[in-house]
Amino acid sequence: MIDALEKMVRRLLLDDVPQLTSELQVRFEPPDQDWQSYLADQSVGGAPVLGVDCYLVELRENAVLRSNEWLSEEIGGTVFREPAPMRVDCHYLVTAWDSAKISETLEPGIEEHKLLYAVLGTLAAAAPLNASRIYPRLSPDLAAVPAPIRDFDLPTRVVPPEGYPKLAEFWTSMGQTVRWRPAVHLVVTLPMLLTDEVVGPPVTTELTGYGLDGGPIDETRVTVGVEVLHGAAAVPAAWVRLETTGGVHVQEGIADGSGRLAFVDVAAGDYVLQAAAAGLGDALPTPVHVPSVAGGYRVSFP
């Protein structure tokens, strides 16, 4: 999960910060003498190299988001129940580096500050981080992101007012050859998934009735469980959109690893399911009636 977050951050910086053009410039190593030597080694023909180091300095549970609820998920035709994930705050110190040596004509400190400001602006504009906004919709990179965070806004704080409380201790631990430098304090909250248990077969249709003061039900809302197939095989990471017969968007989402997803709180009526997947293109529009008479909702790629 943490590695998926770091790949997201790297992709975001490479896409939006003009000074960064290679993955070799964005690393997640301790910003010590080894990092300085590594950056200098990237120089071609003696030209100075800019780099950004995003170092994970601390993990803390986010007690504010702690929950005792249980969650259900369908995988391969079986429903699993699991406790709500622990939420963990990942604290990063993001620093900018220039391999140039100080001279009468070169002032690497200014170039580092310019780069750090660009990084700060990119992270602030992208918060909260969401993989589906960083990667193209049908890209393999998006499909590789774990399903629980693939299309989810991760709570993100950029340069929180309280700062990082142990900054002096941090730079002291990096060694005597590394000078103190400004850092962007980035905090991203990730779920820590716990062990799940089998509870039964998947639900394809779930009805919820609403009434007033114990009176008769005057409105029914439906949870729609959709299955995406290519022949008999499930299609993981497929994009699915639920819209009215007039083409008005209702909900959309990304299928999990077993090719399933659910749309919740859907009003009864006639709809159309649209779907697309990497390597398969667009599926034919699938008309559906909610709630389903057949007891399920399926989109098939030819």
C-alpha cells in the first residue's frame, strides 16, 4: 500500500513539475551523504542535476478516523467481512536538491527553493491525493493500485501549521556532511487492511425502504451489484458507469479484482450500464431495470 502511494507521488511530480523529467530525479531514500553522491552521479557531461527526495520519516495511527464498523466485500463470488481498516498517517519530508557547486555564477540554493516551491504547489493542488486523478483512467498503472485506494480521496495534509516536531533531530541524524534545508511536510492517510472472514454469497440487489413516522414505505432505494465479464472471465479494474436511458450520469466506479462493483442508493427505474477496460475498449451499452427481475446486473465485453 505504501509503495503504491509513493509511485503515485512520483508520477504526480514528474507530470506537473517542469524541472523533473526522469524517475531518477524523484527518490524515496534517506537524504544523507549517499543521496548526495547518487544525485551527483546522475550528472551528464558535468551539468548539475536537480532532484527531489521524499523520505518517509514516521507512521502514526490516525485516531480521529478510528472506527469499529465491519465492511463487506465480494471476491470471486464469495462475500468477505472485515473490520474497518486502521488508518495510518504516513509522514514524509520532501526536500529539493541541486548537485551544482556554489560559485560566483551558480547559486544552487535559489534553484532548490524554486524547485521546492513548484513541488509544494503541485502537492497542494492535487490534495487530497486520488490515483484515478493521477493516472489515466484505463492505464495499467491505475489497475495496479490496490482496490481500496484506487478511486478514493486519501486524506492529505501539505505543510500542516504545526510542522514536523523533530526536524532538528532528523537533520542531525543524517550526518555531519548534510546541511539543514527546508522541507515540505506531507502527511497522507492510508488504510491498514485487517484479516477478513467469509460470510456468504454476494448480494446483487439490496432494497431499502423509506417512510415517515412508521407509515407506509413511499420510496425504495436499491444497491446494485454489477458483474463485468469477458466471455466467462472476470474483468478487473474495468470502468463502469450507470446512467439514465437519456444518457444522464448517475454513478460510476472501478471494478475490483473479481470484476465486481456496487452502486448504492439507486432509485428504481430503467438505466443503462456503460463499461470500458484496458485492452478491451468499450462494451456495448447494457440496458437494465432496477431492481433486476433476473436478480443480477451483468456487463459483457464481446
